[in-house]
Amino acid sequence: MPGFLAACLALSLNVAGYAAEIIRAAILSVPRGQLEAATTIGMERWQALRRIVLPQAARIAVPPLSNSLLSLVKDTSLVSVVLVTDLFREAQNAAAFSGEFMPLYIFAALYYWVICLVLSIGQSALERRLGRYAV
């Protein structure tokens, strides 16, 4: 199996397991009375899930899913184990060639930090938007 495919498969399976559990927990955290009230006013089960339960569950699931995405970004540095070159591995190779370890490692760290900062800003904006109508 090619290294890139193995890395994608491993990271995808890891994140998929966590994401499935986060979404399951978010759906179960919506009170059962919400679904019962929706069926009482004549909604079918799929309508109640789509219009009542899933929007509330999405508001609950966004923070842990965003944290899972941040963790995935950080975990991409582990793909060098399966011979896929990533940013940190390139910094190591360049530092070994030039002998300037600290500046190259600081650059790699800043690069990861900027990516995580942008994702965090997006996460907080999404949380604000979803929490706008929450009581």
C-alpha cells in the first residue's frame, strides 16, 4: 500500500471513530421530550430529527468536532512514520542539510500555529452563529 494512502486511511479511521461518537452523544443529549413534542404536533420522525433534533445536536457537536479537526491537523506530523513527507519532516531534512535547526523548527511550529489559529477563529465564529438563538 502506498504511504500516502496508508496515512489517509489511518487518519480517516481515527477521526471517523471519534466523530461518530461525538455526533452520537450530541444527538442523545437533546432531550427526548423534543422529539415527542414534534411528533405530537404531527411531524413524522424524520422531519422531527431534521428540523428539531439535528439543529440542536449540531450546536452541541461543533466544539468537540472542531477540536477533533485541530487534533487531526497536529496528527498529520505523524505521517512521516509511513514515509509520507510532511512539513516537519521537510524542516528536519533542511535542518540536517544546513545545520540551522532552531530557525527551521520555529518556522514549522509557527506554520502549524497559524493553521490552528485560523481554524480556532473559524470555530468560534461558527459557535457564535449556532448559539445565536440558543436559550
